[in-house]
Amino acid sequence: MTSQKSCTLRLWEKINAGARKHDLFKEKDTVLLAVSGGPDSVTMLDFFAKQARKRRLILLIAHLNHKIRGKEADKDEVFVKKLGRTYGIETVAGRTDVPALAKRRKTGIEHAARLARYEFLTKLALKRKFRLIATAHHADDHAETFLLNLLRGTEPKGLLGIPVKRVLCGKGAAAVSVIRPLLQVTRAEIMEYMKINRLPHRKDESNEDEKYLRNWLRKTLIPLIEKKQPRFKAHLAELSAKLARQLKSPGRSALSSLTR
């Protein structure tokens, strides 16, 4: 078996194992893929595109231009549309002036971008009658979110990090849920997959700016912690899973009462 095939199958099996464990998607599901053009979402797109025929999945690519990075954001949009044509998947692009939204709502750029993104994705899923929205959050994102919530102050449920699946709106068969199929996958594994499969991607320079707390955590704090404890991210994931079990069992732990 070639190293390329081995790497590819290893990552696919990791995603599929998580999907089975958490019941993320099944045959004939409709999946709206949130694709920014970065390595994470391109990896997710490549996975679903190559699984679609076997699983009879119906796919749609969604991309939101936040108008934060000027011409670079426009290039991201063009890039994602080209990806859609390459994979033969319809692409829907939207645009939101996030800086103006942040000013109007008196909130930070990051928070405003998240609000705009999920509003766009949810409306599109409802309009096109798609049951699932897939985002490319991965294991490193989970660790960063855990630490962000801890540093900013949070209720116990904030230490759950990023949920692998949650309902955004609706009930039963009409519910629209967001799924994170890459949540068991590390950033290093994604970059290895991208490199060995020679997949193109866009680079967001704002991810390098440590004035944003998340970037500082990713580039400075977490690497320092990992020098002392290499399994730090895995330990956080295990802790979040334990907390999730406790919070789902009110009778078993007083912890759950703290979130009421």
C-alpha cells in the first residue's frame, strides 16, 4: 500500500469511526458543506466528495464572504467556486459585511463573523431542505475553544468545548443539525492529508495575528503546554467527554445543577 493511500484511508476511517459513534450522517443524507477554502474545509470537502457516490449523499457547498479581508476574501470565494466545479458539486456563495455587523451589534469581529456564518448556513439549509450542515472544526479547534471559555469565564457546560453534533433549529425529521465530522482529527493529520494528496487551499493571514486570543493560544500557549504534556489535547477531549456524560445525567452529579 502506498503512503498516499495509507494516509488517506487512515483519515477516512477516523472520520467514519466518529460518524458511526455519534450518528453524524447516513446513506442518502443531505449535507451542506461549509467551505472557507482553508485546509480544514478542503479536507472535509474531499472526504465527502469521495464518499458521496458510495453512500448516496446529496451535497451542496456553502461559502460566506465576510468582507473582512478585502480582495483576499474575494479570491477565497472564487477559489471555492472553482473547487465546486472541480468536484462537480453545486456551490452557493453569500456575502455579509461583517465589520459593519460587528459595529451595529457592538460586538467583536470574530463573534459577528460566527453569527453571520451560522445565519447564512441555517437559512440556506432551510431553503434547500438540507438536514445537515457540516463544518470542519477539528481536535485542535476543540482544545482552543475549551481554553478560550476557561480564560473568559464560563459555566461548566462551556468546558464541553465544541459539540460534535447539535440541533440548530426545528424538530424531528424537519430538524437542521450542525455536525463536526473532523472533530477527532488533528490539524497535523489534516496538513499531512493535504500535502500527500496535493490538495490546493487558501491561507488566511489573519490566523497568524496574535492580537486575537485564539491565535495566541494556538501559536504560543498550547505549544508550550505540549512540551510538558504531549497528550494535552487528548486529555482535554477526554475531560470534555466526561463532563458531557455528567451533564446528561442530572441524578448522578451535582455538577449538572450548576447549569440550570
